[in-house]
Amino acid sequence: MYLKRNIDRDLEEWKTDPFRKPLLVRGARQVGKSSAIREFSRQFDYFLEINFEEQKRVHVLFNGDLSPAALCDNLSVLYNIPVIPGRTLLFFDEIQSCIPAITSLRFFYEKIPELHLIAAGSLLEFALEELPSFGVGRVRTMFMYPFSFGEFLVALKEETLLHAKQNASVKEPLTEVLHQKLLNHLRRFLVLGGMPEVIARYSQTKDTLACQKILDDLIISLEADFTKYKKRVPPSRLTEVFRSVTRQTGFKFTYSQVSADANHKQIKEALELLIMSGLVIPVTHSSGNGIPLGAERNVKKRKMLIFDTGVFQRLLGLEISDVLFQDNFNMVNKGSIAELFVGLEFIRTSSSFQHQQLYYWHREALNSHAEVDYLIQLHQEIIPIEVKAGTKGSMQSLFLFLHEKKRPFGIRFSLENYSSYEKVFSYPLYAVGELTQERNDRLR
């Protein structure tokens, strides 16, 4: 059973674009890339899928001439499926296992632009390191992540509730009944996370405990994949760093907390590999004085987010009852699960055609420590975002940032319904997607 994803609309947009290019879909393992493309293939007369990791025999076709016409002819004969521009979807899966196939994408754009060609892979960043300019201007990239909260509601057949959520605002907040219903779904989503296999099982059975076992299996599978990353970094070191990221969520990442016997260089390399794989997402310090935010970033100050809240809570061994039944999340790893969720939602609900970067603001001064969880660009302004794990809490850092940087307003995410406080608009945690949509509309 296929569950609808936001990427479905983007694939349809790409299909009808008269100036489309071969599409490269990037994302961590098991986030649903292949399933989404197979579902999309129903819109074509023919579908030819080639998995370069499983079907080693096909590699030989890419070892010589990369003429698209010859490749299409040979692939058609080999698989007995017609490759007809406009009628066939050609899908190169796990393309990172065949470097020449990645190189071939640029030639398809130049020679057969009318052919619908999609490539996907899970460790593509490692392969692209070897081909830094393989298809500049000739290949379009799309990024895919685990389910967002909105996609989770669709999977539960709560489209009416999703529509109400999308239309709520500070001026027109939801009724308390609908607000509490969304919070209950949010609590469940934090426990489950957004991995497709987990969401599919829960949508069919509503068995939260069975989904925890699936998460355990996924973690074992993800860590077993560490052997594929780089030979110069031991899998055990990658596992140490991966789990340390989980423990340090919500705080500036500190190398010394990873391992007593690992040197700085080893940890740094392992961390960068995990970022490249999509399992870890950095949040980089920015001074926040103007746009673009990245112009004043400091990569020596970074927080790290693990890519999924379900994986997060299983690795930490949290009591899921604390997430499901507490009135606030402060009891859950000091509330860091709420900050993690907001950061992931910013990524998952942004345009799939853009590689989103996350930023925060941090000031360390004598007797004046302050931190704003996230900074975003909205309406050509830098807007500070503060995340609260409950319904109450001081906003001193937020007001300090607004005063120092002379910003017009800030936003707080919490378990509270929509409201406003002086120069701060309060959004419920489940409404990150609505803020992102507003930002996307403004940036178009």
C-alpha cells in the first residue's frame, strides 16, 4: 500500500515541465525514494527500473560509450521493455553503485531531453565527491526525507483535520477541541517518527509497540550500513558519533563528549560522513545580522540533529508514555525532542528542489548567555524562532535578539494554541509546516 507524499506533486510538476532535466533524487536510506518513483511510474505507458546495487550485469553497458541512444537501445533489449521518449519512465536506482551511470545523466539531457529519466541513491554524496561537476546545469536535484507531520495526518486519513490546521492562524486559531486532537496526533508522531515502514504499519494497525520493534530493526540496518561509508573510518567510530549526536541534541555539539579514546580528526570525519549520508543534520551558528544567513555563519559552532524523532527516542531508550501522556515535553530529554521536531519539520516541509540549511544564534558573554533555537528568512527579514517544550517559559533570549538586531517580531513554537505576546507570535508545535509554506510562497 502506497501512502501519499508531498513529493508526488513535485514529480508531477517535473513531468510536465517542457524544460525538464534528468532528475536526481537524494536522501537517506529507507525514506521512500524508490516507492514514490514507482508510484509515479503509473503515469507512464512503460517503466524500466534498474537497480545498480542488485543488478551488477548492467554495469558493463556503462563502461564504454555513454551515448544515450545506444544505452537506451541496449537497456531495452536487456530488459525487454521499450524505452520511448514521452512514454517511458527510466529509473536508475542506487546509482551511486555505478559512477559511469551518474556521468551519463548529463548526456541524456543533451541528446534525449524529452526522455523522462530519474536517478536515485542513498549514499550519493560519497559518489558525487568524485564527480564534483558531473552535471552542473544539466541535472535537477530533488531531496527527500522521512514523513512530515502533515504527511502523517494524510496517512491516517485525517485530511479534514489537516485542512483545518493549514487554515488556522494567530487571527483565527483552532477551537480547543481540534487543538487538543492535533496535539495528541503530534505526540504519537514524535514517538513513531517519519520512516515510511513505521508509518505504513501504524496506519494499518495503530499498534505503537509493534512500530517500536520496526524502529529497532531500522536502527540495526542503518548502523550495519556504516561499513559502506568509508574504509578509513571504522564502523564502530561512526556508531559512537551517531549515538552521541542523539545524546547531545539541543546543545552545541562537543567532540570531547563522543569518546575518551578518539581524536578530534576521527570524530570530525565520522560526523561529516553522517551528515553526507543524511542521517545527521547540522544547525550552524549565524550572527543573524542580515540575509543570507549563511554569510555570517560559524561552522565551529554547530548543533546536530538526528534525522528522525522515532529513531531518536529509541536510541535514547525514552519512556514513550512520557511523550504520549505528559502535558509538556520538558520531562523528555529536557525538552530537546520538541526542538528536534521543529528543525526536522523545517527541512521536511520546505521545497524538495532546495537543499535547506538550518541556523541558530548563540551568544556567550560574561553573565549574559543567550540562545535562539532557529533563525529563518521570512519577508526579507531574519526571524528568530524559539521552541518551548510546554505551554509556558521565559523568552528572554528571543526578546534580547529582537532588541539587539532590531527585528520586527519573533515566533515561539509550543504546546499552546495560536496567540501573540507583544512582538512575539506564538504558534502551536504542529504548525511548523504552515510557517514554512508562507516562507516558500514568499521566496518563489
